[in-house]
Amino acid sequence: DTAVSQTPKYLVTQMGNDKSIKCEQNLGHDTMYWYKQDSKKFLKIMFSYNNKELIINETVPNRFSPKSPDKAHLNLHINSLELGDSAVYFCASSPRAHSYNEQFFGPGTRLTVL
Amino acid sequence: DAKTTQPPSMDCAEGRAANLPCNHSTISGNEYVYWYRQIHSQGPQYIIHGLKNNETNEMASLIITEDRKSSTLILPHATLRDTAVYYCIVRGSQGNLIFGKGTKLSVKP
């Protein structure tokens, strides 16, 4: 009965590869997010989708492309992976946009680029 | 570009109250203050939020100064499971949460 789930939990890959991380929420929420937590532990928002529409897009390289097939899923595809992409990526969801006190986070995906 | 300032670390004895301070001197009049925590290797977890008045829920209490430039999160009876990084957060320009470095709270037996 996991609320927000991510796969895979760990991802190790070579520079230049393309990879995807999947996120699913079973809370019936309308809004989903992707955050990146770097080695210095800063947690920064990357994207936010509300009912499958992009509402927040921070300054992120266009190698990162979120895709929301339905409002329960928000996947993150990364092209041409670079060493600096190594981080923990967290997916989150909330009942509606700007529900700052109601964001539920997934367990994270630790991406290591070699 | 976090808009809050917190001490990098604090210790607390198990069973005692943990008081975590936060400065948000540039907060605007209608902005809430949110607190989240992140236990090691897990995603952040919502704790509490407030605007002007003090707030209390099953997890913690939040005391906001009258000028709203600072606040204190209180865990009344800290347990070992409360060891985590605690983030005091206000919204960014796009309406998103901006996490700073937070305070690493270590609860010791």
C-alpha cells in the first residue's frame, strides 16, 4: 500500500547513456513533482505536473524530460547522462497544485553515473 | 536561494524537548512557514506549518514570533527515531518549496 513509489531504487550507468526513472502514486493526487538531491544534500525541485500538465519547470537541462501518461504517473527520462547527474531523485505528489503542507515523497532513486 | 537560515546541527537527549530555530527575516505577510524532515535514506516528510499563530499537531509544535521573522519547531519528547535533518521552508518565486541545508538533529540515548 505504498503511497508514492519509485523504480528503480538504485541505478548505476555509464556516461552518455539514456535512462528513465518511474514514479507512481496511489493517493488520487492531482499534482506530482520531481526533486533532485545532490551530494551536498540540497533538495531542489525540477518539475511539477498538475493533471498531466507542466506547471513548474526550474532551470533544468533539456536532457531531462518528464512524462506524465496519466495523473498517477510521472516518469523522468534523462538523455546523454553526465557525471553531474549523479544524485538522489525524489518523486512527490500532493492533492492539488501548491499544496505545500501535503507533499508526500517517494523513497528516492539513487543515480550513479560512472 | 533558500530564504531561511537554520543551525547546521543540534543534539538532544532522548526524552527531552528538541527546539529547532529558524530565521526567515524576509518572509512576506501572507507566506506560510513549513517544516519537513528527512530521515536518513528516506524522502522528506511533512511535519507542520503556520502563518501567524502557534500551531500544534501530533508530531510537533510550531512557535512563530510576533514579527514573523523567526520560528521554532518543538519536538516535546524526542526519541531516537526523531534523528533526521529538519527543514524550515518558505515558498519560492514559482510557488514551489525551497529546501535549504536544514538542521541535522541527533537524538542521543
